[in-house]
Amino acid sequence: MSILIYTLVRGAEWRAAEAAGHYAGSADDTRDGFLHFSDATQLRASAAKHRAGEPDLVLVAVDPAALGPALRFEPASGGKRPGLFPHLYGVLPLAAVRAVTPLPLGADGLHCFPPEIAGG
């Protein structure tokens, strides 16, 4: 199995994706023209920057090998964050999803990630 990539999805948006058979992205994804993903080492910083304090999130783990050439690894917009980020230019087929995990908020207001996520 390849290394997984991750995206944070609002619960209502994920339930709609399950009904549709694919995830087309958030309003931010639509604005930017691609679905935003992170690897395990980037995930906590992405959550803190883009989804801080949001309840009812799910962590969607995806096999990048199942996405084909629509997946590209690119610098963050503005180049302010180091590293390359996975961007999917198309919808996320549910067949590429390996796990969906609720991401509750802890008493400190930060999301509680599963132990396999870097820094967990």
C-alpha cells in the first residue's frame, strides 16, 4: 500500500459525497480549482490554518495511487508554506478512499488526530 494523503471535510459535505458517490470539494476547493490534500506531516498545520475550531469534521484518508494523473504535488499558493502539497484536479472517487475518521475537538479546541498522523 502506498503512503496515504488526507483531506479534512465538513460532515455535511461528506454525507453528500457518500450519496453522490464522489467528493467534489469544498467552496475553497471550487475557488482554487482543485481539491486540497496534505500528507501526514502537513495535516496538523493545515487543520490549524484552514479548519481551526470547526466541529463535525472527518479526516478522509486517500490512496494517491488510485487518483492517477489528476493528482499533482505543488507548492502551496503564495509559496509561504514549505514542501509540496497534493492537489487533485477533479472529483475524489470514493473508491480511492481508504478510511473516514471523525475528527473531534479536544478540550483545548484543537482537533484530535488518530495516532498514525505525524505528531499524534
